[in-house]
Amino acid sequence: MHIRPHQKSYFSFFSTYDNQTTTDPKQMVVPIDDHGFHRGDGVFEACKWIGNKIWLLDAHLARLEKSCEKIKISLPLSISDIKMKIQELVSVASAERGLIRIFVTRGPGSFGISPYESTASQVYIITTELKDWPLEKVQKGVAIRKSDIPPKKGLFAQVKSLNYLPNVLMKKEALDSGFDFSFGVGEQNEVLESSTENLSFIKGNQIVSPLFDSTLRGTSLIRLTELLPKDSGMKWQQRNFTYEELLQADEVFLVGTTIDVLPVTRIGDESKTETKKTMWLRSLIQADQK
């Protein structure tokens, strides 16, 4: 079987199911009866490396462990062993930069709904190409819209689970309607998150983000707030805010592992022209990755 064109961006892979590391995309497989595949019964994380630095690895693994605890999946490897395996895979990848995806599933065993039919939990780790946003796209800014997809609630919003169907539909909805991203809105008209990114706004010297009880606790967002210079005057606040308040903000931005910080220059039919502070925030995150 030949390697398909899209598989050329897959660098290295490890599976506890086979207990082996490979650089052959044809061997990067998951059992079809794995509960993570046919039921979405698992969790995952994605982090990146640039040069010799894996950015926020400890934070991502800490969130992975918490996600496992919340849905009661036992890790088949310790966090330190997962970290060592990731380091090995990055080395084998032989790439200057890339993306690491870590999946933890309930494991194979049957096609039934019961988690107790799975024989043992599994870890799958893959390294792939990291695609950069074109500079002209960053400078132009991105367009976002309110989503019509019902948002995740409670536990399902707080756990980075493999059940990403709502997220997939949000992304499809955005692209099909001519936008780059869409974002959820709660029952009280509160702004939530995008399909895989945290959404925030700037008003004066205040950065405002939604609460983490209804959105995923973003590692990139948290790191961004830690990087704010004390003498900058910029402060971070978490609270509920409405779509109307988002429109009235000075600047709006998205933040996430693969995008860093992206300025939003259109919300629905409304244009946002100011991006100066957002681009400064982007520079803080990118400097931290070196």
C-alpha cells in the first residue's frame, strides 16, 4: 500500500496497543473496536514543538490527566513515561517544528456501549506537520460568527474529549458561510468559545475571557495571561459577557496552540479595525515559544 499524499505530513507514532514506535504512516493505526474510535470515549491534547522546545508540555499533560480523571479513564502510562515517549517521538520526527497529539482511550474490546467491555485503556501519540498561518492572513485578521450549533455544557465543555462532533460542525458552519471561525453562545446570551480556540476581547487595558465552567481551560490563554508584563497596565478578567458587549470591544482575538493569537476584524456583519494590542499579545506568545 502506497503512502497517500496527506500522510507525508505524519512524522512518528507510538501505540501502547502494539507497544512500538514507527515512522511508517501505514503502521499508524488504532483498533476499529477501540471505544475511543466508535464511541468518542477518550480524551486528547495537542501541543507543539519549535526547535528543541516543546511548548507548555507540562500544562497539556496536566490537563490530560485531569480529563482522564473526570471521565474515569486510567492512564496506562505514567505522565513521566508519556513525557519521555513524546521526547523520543519528536527526536525520531527529525523536524524543526511540529505538532504532537496525545490520545487516551478506554481501549478496544467490543463495539458495545458499555465501557466495561474494553480490555484496557490505551495511549496513542502522533507527531505531524505544524502549519503556520500566512502573515498576510494574520495582519488582515479573521472573521467570526455566532454559531447555531448547541454548545457543550458543564463536564462536556470542561473535558477535552474525543467527542468533537459539535466542534466539527461549528468549523463546517463557519467555512460554509464564508467565515474563518464560529463561536458558541449560551442560554443567557453569554459568549463561549470557538471550535478549538478561546475567544477574548480587550476594552481599555482589560482583557476579558469567558468563565472556564462553560469553556475549556485553554493552556495558551492561561500562558498569555502569565506573560503580561506587570508594568504594561494590562489586566485579565474572567466573567460572562454578551454578544453585544463583544461588538462594543476595542479589540477581539482568538488564542490557541496552533494559531497563537489571531486578531478578529469581523464579527458577523460588524467590522473591527483596531488590532495593535492583539498583535502585541501575539508577539508575547511567540517569543515565549523560542
